[in-house]
Amino acid sequence: MYKVLCKYQIANTNIYCIDVEGKIQLLKNGIKLKDEKGNIFVIQSVGMTKYKNIGDYKKYATLLLAGKIEDIGKNLTIIKAEI
């Protein structure tokens, strides 16, 4: 499970990113995520988020998602991994 920490809009677009906390080593482009509301998102890109301690890079990431990000829930789970 991944906890959604924040979401933010990229410049003056309809594109949003989110910061998540969890086991980010499992996240990669193409993986589908589902929130507790039933919304489904597809990871378009995974990036490193700012961290305070060197070990934090293993549990925090910034995700660019396809889907209705404006209505995203507080938690995400992997529902399908693309190979």
C-alpha cells in the first residue's frame, strides 16, 4: 500500500503529480494503481522526491499518473503490473 502525501499541478496544465510513501522499489511505468474510492491510475513516470535522510529514497517517490488525479484517495494499491 502507498500513502498519498500530496498532489500538485504542473504549471498551468491539467497534469498532476503525487508524492507517495511506501515500498517504491515495486513502482515502474505502466503499473496500475487503485485507490480506496475505486479510481484506477496508470503510472506514467516515477521520480525521486526530496528527502531529509539518505535512507528515505527507498520509501518516497513522486509519480506522474494517468487518471482523474483531482479525486484521488489517500491510499493506493498495485492492481496490475505490466511486464
